[in-house]
Amino acid sequence: SGDVASRIDYVFKVVLIGDSAVGKSQILSRFARNEFSLDSKATIGVEFQTRTLVIEHKSVKAQIWDTAGQERYRAVTSAYYRGAVGAMLVYDITRRQSFEHIPRWLEELRSHADKNIVIMLVGNKTDLEKQRAVSTEDAKEFAEKEGLFFLETSALNASNVESAFLTVLTEIFNVVN
Ligand code: GDP
Ligand code: MG
């Protein structure tokens, strides 16, 4: 019931996690508003942004949660993960350490989130190819071993941002249907 134009068939909560400054907030800004800022301040206050899209003729509202500067180990609370059906596990391809911390984030995610959560490993900042410190092969191998989807993105030039979210949302859609 309700009019077709405003009907929402599904709401999917997706969380963004990963080290500080890997580009989580800019990936979200790119996906939700098609905007990017090079001098983004550390995230303050905003809990989530939404974007409604159509998947297989159904209206899906993606509710994407962003950490508000709680990226220190174990500082993200369980409320953040509660009800999440998808997760974007983000590192910066120019910062090796942000990739080396991924197993920790994955462990934290798996200990807090639903066991059927759909997870995408995201290597961000591909526009900085000359400064690359994590090879695509290493990340792909890790993702395969852990059963994660994997894509490299650039929030700056928008490369693969849409694909990353669409892949996760479509997979969630398939899991619930
Ligand atoms: P967060 O702490 O993970 O939320 O990271 P932010 O989204 O705040 O981004 C941290 C810094 O990296 C900011 O200066 C962004 O402008 C920059 N940044 C984010 N994504 C990209 C990207 O794809 N390419 C480049 N070159 N810079 C990016
Ligand atoms: Mg942020």
C-alpha cells in the first residue's frame, strides 16, 4: 500500500569501517550526494546518510553509517554494527598500515555483526597510483581467503564507488530474497 513514488520496499544498513583518513567519509559523500572534498574534516556528528535506489524493480533505501572519529581499535561501539546487513572494509592503497589493520577490523566486524553480513574489501585512492603501497594481487588474495568481495575505488574521481555499493546492496538483496 501507499503511493508508488514514495514506497520503500527495503532498508539496508551498511557500515563503513577502517582506519582514519582512508576515505570512508568521502566514499559515502560520493555515493550519497555525488560530492567530494579534498580537505574533509574528521567526521563529526553525522551518523548516516541514505540513498534510495531500485534493485530488481524494488525500492531499496541504503542507510550508510559512517564512523564519527572512533577509528581507534575497539572504539567503535556495538550499536554501530547493530542491524547491519552490509559492511565496507576500507583501506588506503597508498598506506600499507591501513591494509595491515584490515584483519583486526574484520575480526571486530565478525565478533559484533550478524554472521550473514555481506562484506566488501575496498582499496581506496586509486587516483594516487604512483604512491601505491598495496598491490591489487595481495588484496585480492586476502579477500578470496576471507570470502569477501573486493574492489579498488577512488572517491576523488568516482571510480568504482557506485559499483562497490551496488555489488553489496544487490548481494544483500539476493540474500533476503
Ligand atoms: P576517513 O577518516 O576514513 O573518513 O577519511 P576522509 O573521507 O575524511 O578522507 C581523508 C582524506 O583523504 C581527505 O583529505 C580526503 O579528501 C582524502 N581522500 C578521500 N578519498 C580520496 C581519494 O579517493 N583520493 C584522494 N586522492 N584523496 C582522497
Ligand atoms: Mg570520516
